[in-house]
Amino acid sequence: MYAHAASTAVAKIDLGGLAICHGLEQRARSHVAAIATIQQAHEGATVFCEGDRADNVYEVASGMLRLYKALPDGRRQITGFLSAGGLLGLSHNDLYLYTAEAITEVNLRRYPRARFERLVDEVPGLARRLLTATSDELRAAQDQMLLLGRKTAMEKIASFLLMMDDLHRDGGDADIVRLPMRRNDVADYLGLTIETVSRTLAKLKRDRTIALPTHDSIDLCDRDRLEELAAGDGGMDS
């Protein structure tokens, strides 16, 4: 049984915080904000499940989600992690194609899909904004295909750390990457075992490429070295 997130409607949405409205005029942003409500998801809660009716489109306001698909034998393949500004639930089908779960406390902006699709036709620039979002999603999927198919464990871990630094930086020290997900989440995303993830991170730590100041953060001590490893030029065994 999944614990679905509770939702709370609010009277006013912060227009400046709507990532989906970046580049739109004030009037257009107001139309989008008018159909939005705030939905909160506690750590571990399910926003929606694979196979649920795709009744809403969501934008992450704060926190982090994991997205995954279930395999027939009960295993899962994590397909991505979303933080503030990420969009989910964009689907041409009537059903959601993956499950979305909260890794941390999450605040979402929820848009009823039917009303949202009408706005795409009515609001100038919104269709182009969504095209950008779906293009980013496609690029992320292609990057993950490369990670899963052609890279060694060391190359996968180095690439993952650099990706998380680019996408989900904590906003403080530029060298600190916050990783609130568990090691098994990283393993399920990269197609590795938990033991391999832990062993590879330990090796990077011994070589002073990274440091592990807390359980949910990593200090990128030598980003140039990580970039070499991610590109397969590091000369380090996996």
C-alpha cells in the first residue's frame, strides 16, 4: 500500500517561483498560477504510481523526488531525480508511466491536466516552455542510457556526481553536492549493486578526489579528476 501525498489548496501562488513560467509575460504567468495548488509530500510518500490516471502535471517547488519504473520481477529502475524547478507528469498517455516518490519533504505545484492542456493552447509561449522541458527530459534519458550501457562503475559514479552537482547543488559551498537519496537509490539509478557504489565512493575518498563530510553530502575535492574519470581518461580501475 502506497502512502499518497496530501494536498492543500492555497489562495495565492508566488509567480516569481513558477519555473514553468520562466520567460512568460506577467499576464500569462497569472493564468498559469490561477489553476495551481500546493501539494505537500512527506519523506517516503508517493505522489503518483505507475499506471495511475495522469490527471495532474506537477512542478517541484522544493525537496527531491525519485522517479522509477517497476520491473516484472519486483526490482525497480530509477530513471531520475527531480528537485526544484523539475516538471513531472507530462504524458501523452492517460496513465502515468512511472512512479514518483518523495526522498525528502517535498512541496509541489499541482496543475489539473485538462485545464493545463487548455492553457497550452491559450497562453503564448507556454508550449515552447514545455518543449524545452521535454527536450531536457529526453537529453537526461539519453545520458542515462550511456551510463547504463557503456560506462564502467567508476565512470558511472564520477558522471553521477558531476550531474548532481550541476542539477541539484545545495546553493552553499560550490564544492559540496547534497545527496539526500540512499546508496541503494544511486545503485538502482546506475545499474550497480550497493556494494559497488560504496566501494567506488570509498576509493574516490582514499584518492582524495572526494570527501564525505556527512552521510548526505559529498565534497568534490578534485572536480578536474572527476571529469577525467567520467570521460574514461582517468586510468583508475573500476
